[in-house]
Amino acid sequence: AFDRLRAEYLARSPLLRQRRGELVIWGAGRKTRKRCAHLLARGYEVQAWVDIDPKKIGNRLRGVPVVAPDWLRRQPRPLVLCYVSNHGARDLIARDLHAMGYRRSSDYLMVG
């Protein structure tokens, strides 16, 4: 129920609507896919899934590539939705994104 509510709120977000075609999901694990399924069911599409697990990188989910975080350096700045909620991971991800020049609330959101 919470994932549905989160998706409903995100789907209404002016930021997401404005940058609809630029979405990247950070996290390619089963939990993340389950959490963001409700948003994707509302017609949002993902350009890439970002993950640090070498076993996932290079695969495709829903036909979309799973890439390493460094992929973000080589792209026009997409909107990153971070669904990872592991203890300490959010701080590490935020640090990496800031090092790449991303700004919280305009270039990425922590939604996990």
C-alpha cells in the first residue's frame, strides 16, 4: 500500500512530469523493482537502471540496460530516482551523485 501511495505522489510531482523522459532508477534489485512498479504502471519509462552489483550490470530489466554509476557521468543529466534504502547506502549514493554535479531535489530524489 505504501508503494502505491508513493507512486501516486511521485506521479503528480511537477518535477517528474517535467522530466518524464529522463528517468533513471538507482537500484536494480528485486526490492527496488517492486517499489517502483507502481510508478512504471502509471506510464513512466526508465532510460536505465543503475546498480553497483557486477552481476546485474550489463543485464536488461524490462528491456532497459542495467549500468554502473559511472554511466551517469557520460549522459545529459537525467533525473535519478534512488529507491535504495539499505543502511548507509543512501549517503554513499548522494555523495557519488554530488561528486558528479547532481543536485538533490532537482537532479535526483531519494524515494526508497
